[in-house]
Amino acid sequence: MSWIADCVMGWSVCLCPSITAPHHSTLSAWQMGSAVCVNLLSMVVFAAWESKVKLFREVKAPSYRLVRGDNDDDGDEDFHILELDDMERLQGSLESASSPWDSAHQPGQNRATSFEITVADQSKLFRIDHIQQISRHLPVALTVCKWSLVYSTNRHGRSLGTLYRNMGKWDCCMLIFIRDNRGQVFGAFCTSPLKVSSSFYGTGQGFLFSFAPYLQVYRWTHANSYFIKGGKEFLAFGGGGGRFGLWLCGDLLRGRSQRCETFDNDLLSSTEDFFIDELEVWALV
């Protein structure tokens, strides 16, 4: 409460120097009171500024903690721990990433603002900013999770059969990242492992996405339930009218992207028909 006493004394000296400072000249009392008032005003302004900065950090800047896994043998520093200071530096890029989204593809308003993503393996395809952007669109239950590499064309070769076999021990959500021969990165989020199926499967929480260069997310339109269809010779995401949002050939060398009724997506790849440069499937547990 001492600051309150200082405030009262400062203002009383300013207003009534002859009463509050009987042993000093009027000029000295006025100078002393002015100094006290200036100091108090500075304290109030600083406190207000500090509270606004704190509020901005709590509301505006989601915090991430990306933990690099232990299975990295090549020494590449593709992943590291991001503290709040790093997020302040990256906040501008994250906010600019939202500008191309239209209202139909906006994420939910009540999203968590803290993410702890552990990347357990080395990726040859995506970057830290890809993780930051895509994590904001994942279900709330996945804001704290571990990303484990299930399949990679670089590590396991190009075989849809191998991809299906690697899904055997997993029962969780999956993220598929693809880079085409022109460097475009895109893919799909699935709420269940990929498998051979006689009909379409999956849920409305799945979506397609593309980085062009900022993230574009295409969610379920409720037009149909053609989420995922796994065959021995192909893998497809989204459909309707003979068109697939994302279609991959069984040799995982070629693919196609078209606007589909399920997600009403734009072209995901750089061209409608594309060659696959790299493909990775990640389990989110």
C-alpha cells in the first residue's frame, strides 16, 4: 500500500505545497511533488503495457514444443525445441498463413493454443513450419501426441502392399505427406489406418491439405461419405462423380488430384496428374 501513500503525498504536494511541505520552499515542494507524480505515472503506464503484452502472448501466440526424436542418424537439425521466444519470431508467418483461407475451410474457433508434438523419426519431406500449421487443424485430442514414421518411400521402397503391411500394428490417426516432382507438398489426414477395403471408410474429421505455399485445408462437405478407399492397385481419398480428391497408383510413382464432392478441394498437386517424388505416412499417437 506504500505506492498509494506516495500517490496521495505526490498529488497533495502538487496541489497544496504550503500545507504538505512546511519546511521547504514552495518551489522545492512543487519540484518534489512533480517528481513523485511523474514516477507514479511511469509505473502505471508500464504496468498497463506489461499486462497487455501478457494478454497478447496468452491469447494470440500459440506455443509449440517440437521435440526432435532419438532415431536421427545423419545429424540434420530439422527439428528442435521451440520455446515461446521462437514463437514470437514466427507469429507473423503463422498469421499470414491464415490469410488465404476462405470461410469454408477455416478451423474451429475454440482451438487449443498449446501444442506438444514429439517427432520420433527423421522426415525427408516436411519442415517445422509444416508441423506448426497442420497441428492447428488436428482434433483437440492430438494437440499433445507423438509422430512416428510408419512408411516412407525413401526407407521402405515404392510399394502400396508394403504401406498396408506397415499399418498392421497401428490403430490410430494417420497423416500422409506427399511431395510431387515439382516440389509441391500436400496430403491427407485420416482418422484410421490405411487398409484394403471393399468400400469407403473413415470419418468426417478427415481432411485434405496442400501447402501452396501456405496451408490450405479442405474439410468434409457432407455431400457424401467417400473418405478413403483402399485397393490393391490404388489408394483414394474423397470422391464423387468419378473424380477423386487424391488418387495414388499402386506403384506409388504416379498420382492424380481433382476437385471432389467429399471435400470440394482445389487441385492439391502442382498439376492434375503428377509423379510422386517422396511419400511418408505418420502415425499420431
